[in-house]
Amino acid sequence: MIYGILLESCRDGVCEVYGQAIWKKIVQELNFEHESFTTLGRYDETLIEKVAECKIRNICSYVSFFFLLRFHLRFIRTFT
């Protein structure tokens, strides 16, 4: 079991670095009831692994989309 303060720290880091939209996708994908955790609440330790795996999937798709869009815009500028 882990305390919610660790999961809250994880949530804060995701929101600060990648934005609230990525965190909301994680919450939705993992079917959380709430977007935050009780600081002194006790949670299953596998939950932090699930959050990390989900974060990686969402960030990779976000980063891939960003680079694809950036390449597309540069390609268009080159030929216009």
C-alpha cells in the first residue's frame, strides 16, 4: 500500500510538465472517480505503475502528434 501523497505528487508533476489535459486523459483512461487523491489515503501500490504506463502512452502520442504537426508546417513553408 502507498499513501495518496505520492500519487498527488505524481499528479502535480504531470500537470506541471505536460498540462492538465494529459492528466485528465489518464484519469479517464484509468477510470478514476476523482482527479485527485486523499493525501493520507492508502492506495494499491500497482496504481502508481498504472499511472506511469498510461502517462507514457499519452505523452508519446502527444509528442508524436506535435512533431508531425511541426514537420507538416515546415514542409508547407518550404513550398509556399
